[in-house]
Amino acid sequence: MMKTDSKKNGIGVERRAVIDIGSNSVRLVIYDGPKRAPFSICNEKALCGLGRDMTDDGKLNPEAVNFAFATLRRFARILKEHGQPPVHVIATAAVRDAKDGKQFVQAIKEIGFDVVVLTGEQEAAFAAMGVVSFEPGAAGIVGDMGGGSLELVTLDKGKVKESASLQVGPLNIMHRAPGGLKEASAIIEEELDKAELLKTQKCDALYAVGGAWRAVARIHMRLKSYPLSVLHHYELTSTQAMEVCDLVSKQSRRSLEQIPGIPRRRLDTLPYAALVLKSVLKRTRAKKVIVSA
């Protein structure tokens, strides 16, 4: 946590912030308002791609590392402009798995941030708690699709049950499957076989978390000419979700570029994220997909 002298601006009200260093993006969100119902006053993101094109010896992409450092220095200036609120800095799969992850964390400390590297189980639990914070009685399976990993966790009326962390993030799969989507499909099925909860837990709802799966849902929105642009709690039937996954996985990059609202740096990952989503839906037999932001 960054050391600050933040002052409360009201009873039970305190400005605070989170920096999430993911395999694909590095994001800063600053919150204000009551602790139980905070609202974001700043939401910044850079698609640094730390887990993209990792070196052959398992180290983070050097260009992405420099991009991440520059982004974090910018975030430090933004935090200063907002009164330097307390900030929790977390890192996930790319940093967790990289051979030089510890050196990366130490370098960030020199910028002024203390980083907590989450385990896969912790990452899954936080994703589930995020869903429950908006829907206290949520029941089903939460799937948090990051760039490097997929976290799965079962919810029973808001209670966290089983969890699993699988190496099927799109950046991870792209690195392991140079032969393309056909090779990727075999790797995805092999990884999903490791999740015991997918063998025992069937559910009505799959709560989709993470930028890649939100992008797939946004494509469905465009195809359907949905009148609102709000992704949170957008629902698709399982059939609709599988259809859009099939569509995305078969499109060329040029075709995907024609869809407004999809970041260019995410385009090559979408077909892989779609393959994973379809496979998870088949195994869980979920009746619907609910997007959670």
C-alpha cells in the first residue's frame, strides 16, 4: 500500500484507490463515498500486455514492462492530484508466473507502490466478492477471464464455495498454441479437465468477469442493436453466448476491427477468449451468461 496521510471527508466516507496490474491491462480506480457503496471518480486503464510475448525463458515482455512503469508513474501523479488517497496495488497471473516477477515488484516499489501478488485462489475470491457486492444473493459460477489465467468460483446464495485457477487466459494460450485456434482448443480442454468444480457443479448462471468476456458481450450488444451501452448485468442465453463465441472465433482481425468499441490491442485475444467461454458453458450447462463489471 502506498503510504499516505489521507483524511476522511465525512462520517464513514474515505477516498481510496486500487491499482490492478493484470496480464493484459494495468488499471487505476479511485473511489469516494461510503465504504459499503463507493463510487468511482477516476477510472484509468492502459493495455500494457505484460503477459503478451513473454520471453522464451519465462520473463515478462521488456517493452511491456517499460510501458507498465510509465503507466504507474502516471498513476502516481494522478493520485497526487486526488489528494494521495490510500491505494491497494495488486498483481495477478503474469507477475505471479514470470521468472522475473520478484524483480518487477521490487522495481515498482522504487516508484512508490507496495505490490501484493495474488494467488489464483485469492484472485478467484476477489472476483466472486465483486459479483456478490452488486448481487448479494448470487448463485452460480463466476468466471474471471484475465489475460493469463481464468479463475472459476462457485457461489451459493452469495457464499463462496469451490474455486480453481486455470492457465487458459488468451495471452497464455496464444503463447502455448503457435499453431492457432485448433491447437488452442486442445489445450483449453486439457486445462479445463483439471477443474474439479466443472465436473461436479452445474449451474443456471455463469457470471462473466474480465475485459475479454465483456468485449464478447459487447459484440452481441452491437449485433442485437441493444439500446443501452451499459454492460453490467447484461444477460445472454447460453445459446446466444455460444453463437457469438462461434462468430468471434471465426472472424478475421480485419472483420473484428469493424466493430466499434473494441480496443485494437484486444482484438487478437478475443477468438481465444471466446473459445474458452464456449467450453466453460458446455461443461457447466449454464442457462445464461450475466456480465459483471
